[in-house]
Amino acid sequence: MPDNTADYEDDFDPFDPDETDAPEALAWNLLVMINPGDEETALRQFDLLRERLAAGTDEPLPWMLRDIVDWTSGFFVMPDDVDGALEAMDELAARFGLQVEWGGDRDDDDFMGALDVPSVLSIAYDSLRPHGYTLWCWNADSDGYGGWMALRRDDDGMRALSQVLGFELRPGNEAS
């Protein structure tokens, strides 16, 4: 498991008004959490986010982040895109040297026919937890499923940070 304790303060309190003045500061903490041990990627994504914020877009933060982190540190799949969800979970896990244990063969039509996107996310969540990671999903309503992975030790910080940033975040096993 990467050691990213120096990347952000362990005593970060997202409810402290002094720490929540700038959305950029909160977004930075989020990007560091979803890029453990990879500050270069977090910085690149942060620069993209700052450009979007400077452009004055009224796009909600989760949707901005969706585009910025997609297929690197996060995912977004349509509600019926089981294959896309499998690929996205495999890519996220591989980024940390992990492999999702799907519990079946992807060439087996019966196995694949029994899957939907929420079950894929739940299987990935259950497979990644023992390795110290949490798969998170944010509420995209009926538009699809979006989210990212972070170190399990950051679960409380991720929940608090998402609340302050104004979006509903839940563990991948609660995606349905």
C-alpha cells in the first residue's frame, strides 16, 4: 500500500471554515486521496480543474472531476455498460498492482448475463477492501455510475470531504 501520509495533513478538518474557504483546496485534498503515491497525476488533474473553475463553469464538481479523472483515477459508466464497468474496475485496480477477483469467467455467458453495473461495483469493492482500498461511487442519478478508489484508511476523510464538496458519495457495494 502506498504511503502518502506526507501528501496531506492527517488532521485535515473539512468542517473548519479556515480550511474550506477555497474549493481548490478541498479539490486538491480529494485528488491526493484518489491518487495515493502519485502526486504528479494529482497535480496534472488539479491544473485541469483550476482551468475549469477559472472558466466560470456552473458544472457541478463531481461532473468536472468525472471528466478530469476518467480512465486515470476514476471512472464513469452508463447504467447498462457492464463491459465498460469491468474494464474500468480492472484499470483502477491495475494502477495499484491489484486484480479484481470477479468470481467467474468473463467468457462465460451465464456469468456475464447475471451481472449488472451495481453488482460489478460491489464485487470490485469486496475484492479491493482486503488490499486496503475502497471503491467509491458518487450519485450520478440515472445518468450512470461514477467514482474512484482511495486508501481504506482515508474512508472517514473521504466521506467528510465529499459532504463539504456537496456531493453524495457511497461505497461501491452500495451503488444500486
